[in-house]
Amino acid sequence: MSLNKPFSFTNKSFRALISQQIQASPSAEPLCPHSGFCGGCSFQDRAYPDQVAAKTKALQQLWETRNEAILLPFPLEALEVVASPNPFAYRTRMDYVTTKGRFGLRMRRKFNYIIDLETCHLIPPIAFAAVRKVWDKAQELNIPDYNLRDHTGFLRYLVVRRSPQDTFLVAAITAKGDYVEGMAQLAAEALAQPGVVSFQWLLNDGLSDVSFGDSVQYWGEKTLPMQVGPLILQLGPNTFFQNNVHLLLPLLDAVKEEVGKSAKIADLYGGFGTIALYLADKVEKVVTVESYEESAILAQQNILAAGVENVESLAEDVQIFLEKQAEKSFETIIADPPRTGLGIKVCNELLRLQPQRIIYVSCNPLTQLEDINLLSARYQLPTLRGYDMFPQTPHVEMLAVLELKEVFA
């Protein structure tokens, strides 16, 4: 591909490119009996090193479409994707659908069909066993599952959240219904399982098929303690957390190293304070900004619990926050946005503010590249690296570091 080729990838075509690359590698024996049917994994029939190689080649082709103004510090052939130390049992969250008498994940290429799972290797066996026993108990109690077609029934999802220390929060997402006694029995079943410290009842009474909801009641702990290095952070049932326990600290350590000697930092899309608190012992001041109320409240609580005075949490939209800031208010800005990326308006604010450095963590290489194409008007790119936070799938995390060009410094 020529560097002058216009940016033309879509999420679908990029995933297809990764699949095409990996299908050229030799087949391997999958670990899971559901492999080939279950949509939770795409590549279990290929050796893990071949998965990483396929993602690396796809990223190289994607980055060939960048603006000519973006000069990489290495040839594209040297672009690195850091492999997960363990390609299984890595996830910190799994969302299992409960519908039509089945408990599991959606079939590959058939969104409305659910594979009834007897095992799942994306989380530890004790985590899967715990949430499966809650489902079995719901069936025993005749608690009706939810029908996605006619929007009847009650139990929509069972979600398990896992800490790096293998303690678990189980959440039941339901429609409206009078099953208070049954939910209490599900809670008792969940809390009797090894490692489960919290059971949460969440309400999603809308038509949208999402595994999040408003809190109705909880049993056990209100939140799940997550030890991240020396920190103990509290995570809620709906809050975002990096989804690979094996690469969590390597990614955070890389961000910390890239911060360098910055004194004042803004942490955008900061969740419940993970990055901000991880940097607190290195910098003078961190302001973490999060628009999702539940996460912002937990960030404030985590800051208080950590006993640090140089981290401030703001519950505010990122764009609105940036619009209030004066030029060069922050030496470094860290951004870990959702899959939609930063977008034109936020990028324009970053160009106006001119921080010396932007550290951009992304779960969507396409929107990240689109944003970096915009930011290249004033920034150069000394660091670009992939992290395979999602083995067995076509997803990949990216870390990019942008530095203000000397002409604008």
C-alpha cells in the first residue's frame, strides 16, 4: 500500500483483514469444545503466536494509510504487539446471555442464537462455575429468562466481574418483575461459591439489549476490590476496567514511563481513577475527568481511600472540561476514550491547548488513527505499540504517544 492511499478501513473490514491473515497460518487444536460456534472466541483453532503475528500485520497495513505528516520512529515492519502472557483466563468481565432456556454467548455470525455453554476459557474455571451455578439455580426456581424477540420474561444477563486476585462480583441484569424472593435465593447461591464477594441486581427495563442497568439491590460487598499494584480500587457493576489481568500492569507501567517528568496531568475518560492513582506518586498533580456518574463517584471514593492529595476527580464531559482550560494548562494529557475515539471537537481542543505530550490508549486502532491524523498538524509520534488485551478475538489495544513539534513548542 502507498502512504498516499486514503484512509478506507472500516471496523468490519479491519476485523476481516485480521481473520484473513490468521487463516493463512496452520490450524491448531482448540482448547474449548464450543470453538468454531461460539462468538466469544474467533481464533482458538490457531496457535497464539500466529494470532499475534496476524494482528501485527493487519496493524502495519492499517498504518500505511496514515497521513504523510506522521513519521514513525521505526519502519512499519518493526511495529510491535505485546502478547498476553496467558491467552486464556484473562478477562476481567464476561457477559453471558440468558434467553430461551440457554446460558451462554452468541453464535458466530448468528447474533440471535445463543450457544449454551458448559465451559468458557476466557475467565478462570471457578468464575465460570460460579456464574453457571447461579443460572442453574434460576432454572430450578423457575425464574423466567428474557426473550429477545418479544421482550417478555425477566432474567436478561448474568455478568461476572473478576479482580486480578480472583475474587468475583456477579450481577444479574433483569427486566421488571416481582421476583424479590427468587433474587435473594440467587444471591445466596452466588455468595456460596468460592471467591464471590458480591451479588448485584441491576434493572434494564428498556428495549435495548445491553448488559448494564440501574441498581435495585445488592448482597455481600457493594463493590469489588481490585488490587492494582500497591492500590486497592473499588469497582462497581457497570464501571469500565481494562479487560486483561495479565497485561494490565505492563500497560500501566508503560503509561507511567511515558509520562516522564510531567508535573501536571489531565487524565481524560478516567473511569474510576485507575491511571490517575497509578501515577500519583510520580507527578505533582493529576486531574481525572469522567462523565459517567457511577465511575466518577467511585473515583472520588478511591482517591479518598488512597489518602492522596494530588489527584482530583471531576464528573464532567471531556469536551466541556477541555473548553474551560487555558492553553498549555497541562504538560501531559492522557486519553483512554471509548471505541468511538476522541472525535474532531476533542482533537481540536487538544490542538488548541498544546500539551507537550499526549498519551493515547485506545481499544479501536481505526478511530485512534483517524484522531492521530488530525493531531499530526502539531504533533509527532515517537511511540506506537500494540497490546493484545483480547486474545482469541480480532480486537487489539494500542498505545500511542504524541509530542508537540518544536515549531509549536
